[in-house]
Amino acid sequence: MTATTDGSTGALPSRAPSASDATAETTEPGAPAPPPTPDDVPGAARQATARATAFLLSLQDPAGWWKGDLDTNVTMDAEDLMLRQFLGIRDARTTEAAARFIRGEQRDDGTWATFHGGPGDLSTTIEGYVALRLAGDAPEAPHMAKASAWIREQGGIAASRVFTRIWLALFGWWKWADLPDLPPELIAFPKWFPLNIYDFGCWARQTIVPLTIVSAHRPVRPAPFALDELHADPRNPNPPRPLAPLTTWDGAFQRLDKALHLYHRVAPRRLRRSAMRVAARWIIERQENDGCWGGIQPPAVYSVIALHLLGYDLDHPVLREGLASLDRFAVWREDGAGAPVRMIEACQSPVWDTCLATIALADAGLDRDHPQLVKAADWMLDEQIDRPGDWTVRRPTLPSGGWAFEFENDNYPDIDDTAEVVLALRRVEHPDPQRVEDAVRRAVRWNLGMQSRNGAWGAFDADNTSPFPDRLPFCDFGEVIDPPSADVTAHVVEMAADVGATHDPRVRRGIEWLLAEQDPTGAWFGRWGTNYVYGTGSVLPALIAAGLPLSHPAIRRAVSWLESVQNEDGGWGEDQRSYRDREWIGRGASTASQTGWALMALIAAGERDGKAVERGVAYLAATQRPDGSWDEPYFTGTGFPWDFSINYHLYRQVFPLTALGRYLGGGPAGAAPGR
């Protein structure tokens, strides 16, 4: 079977597709010129770097930060409408604008996918369909009939994930008794006890605590319509599911869930009320100054619902600010006819985007004391977190000093952002160098102190590796723990090398862990970017910065792998399907960001003058738009591998520019001759 141009069949291409045959967007008016000849590559790279630098500088906010849009999938938009329906605050303008976006994302077969060119996803399609029903789309309309027919073919609502069925249960479209139970008494489990809330990753923890309140209340608002058309068999909408053997973990946890359902019927009222009060206090204490929770949309949505069920009215300051924060996740655009379109971001990434933009501009040769770089450094310095958060559960004596990903998320700084912010700050010639030095010192101390027992680093917590949360029947979507990953560990090692801490025993252990984690192919898995191209693009520069010789076998294996997966057009790409199917590793339509990652790795490995780098640079120069930008419809970021994919709109700008700058300058700023 041959893959379609967007890969929607799920078939593996006989070769990695080129941008020209996979990305229609690059063939519209104003598309780039044909690839330059090899003799023209350095000149083309200089021109592309100059254009990209000017374009990126033009995107900076006057306050000093950068932020690109963050695309995920239509469940964010559907759940926003369902929340407003549940609270009784849905309005026509918001509904119509959201519906235009959701309709625009529907595919010809009636489904919605979780990433560009991906296969239809059942839960996403159900939620998109329900949102359009709320917007007034008739079930008989062709686009709706296609969606409902496909949903029934896939098993209907009964086959969807737990989170989708929770939303449907809020309106009586699913029975609460047929959902996994999540008791609020969970909040009282001591920190050493299995399945205490700190065994979950911070994103799951912030979602689960309010959902325990929702699960205890089991609310139902009158449904505005029936959804019989979404059941495979409306007479038997929830056929019984077979139990796994008791001797297996799945079987044991299925029976634990049955016991929790029995407990729900007999739970002592005083104990339950007390647990919900503790959970509510936990939620309110973690509300950020701008009203959000953790800087991400899902915990905010569930926190608003939970507190409202506990009697907080919509005018209460906590809920009022929470709802206002949700509005700030909305991106308003216009469609081709000038009508408003509303897309919901699951999260916002200003700290991440700003540090990456600073690194890109500095590595591209922008003066280190350029006013816009200094402005960015000032903004990042102001964002450093100086108070404790949930990470102190595992590291109670460690002083704070990290950065978060978002505008407001002081309770959950992350190790990845902190490492990259340090690398960015050290590229800027700031008028107050002592201020920068003090901030870097605190950040390095915090990051190194967050090392896990195995010698590596996770994203938000140390040793967040319990095997139990993933076993819960409730947790059937995405990652719910935060184990160490190669990409985060690599960024910490690179940061440590930049500040001269390579010989710190903790850093040496991190290097040993990275070497042990190399895939037999020569690549490294990418947890937060897609996928092995991202992991390898992160690890190679870090290991070389830490002093591994270019001749080291791990370096040579990685170089050989990158060269072997280069596409015919000179670029690199990797599809989200590589998270599920090893045959897709390193395979996919070329993208600007993934080509940047591969080039950064190869240049660090001493391959600057090699044919693969030359072809990759030529690809970037050829696919650049006249305004200095690149087009990238493909999703190259991840929230949860496979389950929740992300298109960071600034990736297509910062990583190609970083790679071009290092190609021209010989390496990162500070390492290149004459800098």
C-alpha cells in the first residue's frame, strides 16, 4: 500500500518523502527557489541567516519575550465549549468562532486527527463532533454524518478514552458508574505511600486532584440533545469489558477500581467532605497570580469545575480569575472570508521560546549586546522562580532557582527550560553581568540538585518513576509520570559544560547514563520533541560540549544514523508514528525544525564540511520564504508521545536559524573562533 501525501493511510513510505511531494503549502505563490548548487551553499546560507534573523527579531514582544502559537488538536476547543455549556456561560460569538476552527480541522473522511497528516483519532473525533452539535450543526449534515458513521465503525463512545467519557458523563451521555473511580481521599495518602498524588507527574497531579472532587460529586447537567448516533449499538451502549487475570497488574487494578466503586457508595460523609476540603485548599494554593493553574489549560478547566461543584460561584475571585485565565489561552484569527476563528492553546511557551530565540540569534552572529538580546535577558531574569514548589517533596532542602515554561507557573519550574535559559543568558553581554552570574549560579545549583537516582534528569521532578500510576484504569491517555529522558538530560549536561562543571560527579553520571541509553541504531529517543531526530540532535552537541572526542564510537554511530535517514531533498523529518512503530524512526516529510536539529548535531560532531550538512543547509536555504520564515504544518513537538502532539510555531524559525548560524560560525556562540 502506498502512503498518501499526508501519510493519512498510516502506511510506511518506501522512502522518506520530500518536502516537495508532502507539503503542498510550500508550492504556493512566493515559494522558495530551487536548491542552490553546492558552490552557492555558503552564500545562500548567509542570505538565509540574514533574512531569518530579521524575521525573528520582528516577532519579539516589546516586553522582551517571544511566543509562537502552540497547536495541538480540537479536543482543547471542544472541551472549552463543553465547559461553558456546563457552567451556563456559552455565548454565540465564542461558539461560532470555535466551530469554524473545529470544522476547518476536520478531514475529508469526517475524522479529526491529533497531528497533521495523522490517522483519525476516535476520542478527538467524538469531542469535535459533540462541539459542533453544541454549535448547532445538524447530525444529518454531510460532514457530521461522515463523522458519526466513522465513530460507530470504531466502536462508538464505549471505545473512547476515559477523559472523553468524563466529559460526556457531565451531561448524562455516559454513566458515571461506568467510569473508573477516583476518590478524593487520595489527597490524604502520605508521600511515601504508593499512588500518593506526588507519584504522578505534575501535569497529571494538577488534573487528578480536581477530578477527584468531580468524581465524588458525579454531576449531570441536562443534555441539550441525545447522542444515540455515536453508539455502535444504542440498545447496548456499554458492553461489558472482560477482566484481565487477577495474576496480572491490569487485572489487579481493575478489581481495585471495582472496590473503589463500592467504597463510593459507603464512604463516610465526614471523611469525604474533609478530603474534598483538603483537595480544594490544595487547588487554590496552586492557583497562579494570573488565575491559571500550572500555566496549562486542562488543570484550569477541571479546577474551575471542581470548585464550582463545591459551591464557589462564578463571581468568586478564584473562579473569576480562573475563567479569565482560560480566555488567555484563546488565539483569535480570521478565516478566508474574514470571519473570526478561535483556537485554544493547551499551553503557552514564552520562556521556552524566548531562550531558544536568544540562542538562535546569538549563534547567528547578532551582537551579544544587541538591545533586543539584552531586553530578552532582562525579561528572562525577571522570570526566575525564587520560591519552593511541589518539587520540594523530593528535594526539601534544595534552594529554588529554576524557570518555568509559561508566563505564570511558579509552582512547577522545569529542568529543561532552566538549562536552556542558562545557555541563553550566557550568550548575552548584559550591562549588569553580576546579576546574570547570580541567576546562573542559582539555576545551575537547582538543576544539578534535581538529578534522579539513576543519574539522569526528568522534566519537573526528581525520581518521579513509580510504576503504579500508569496501571490505573483511569490513566488510559498520555504519560502520567515524569521519568528521566535523554533530551532533558542532554540539555543539563550541555548547560553544565557551558559553565565549566563537566567534571562534577553528577554531570559525569549523566553522561554515562546518556551513553547507556543510545539506541542500537545509533540514535537517542526524544521525549519532548519528535523523536529520535530530536533526541539525537539534543544529545550529540551535549556530549561533545562535555568533552567526548569526535572519534568516540557513540558519536560516530549517531552521525552514521543521521546520514542514513536524510531525505532525498536534503532535509530531515520524522513522523509522530515513530512513537508507536519503529519502522517510522527517522522517517517522514522534511521539516525546517527537524532539519535544524540534525544539522546542529552533525556540525557539533565535526561534519560541517560533509556532504550531508551541505545538503541540509541547501534545503533550509531553498525552502525559506521570502520574508525569512519557514512553513511547517507538521507537528514536531510532544506533550505525551503519540497521545498529545504539538506544533510549536516558533520551532520552524529558531532551530533552522541556530543551525545556519553554527554552520557559518563553526559552532555555538562562544565556541566559534573570533566570538
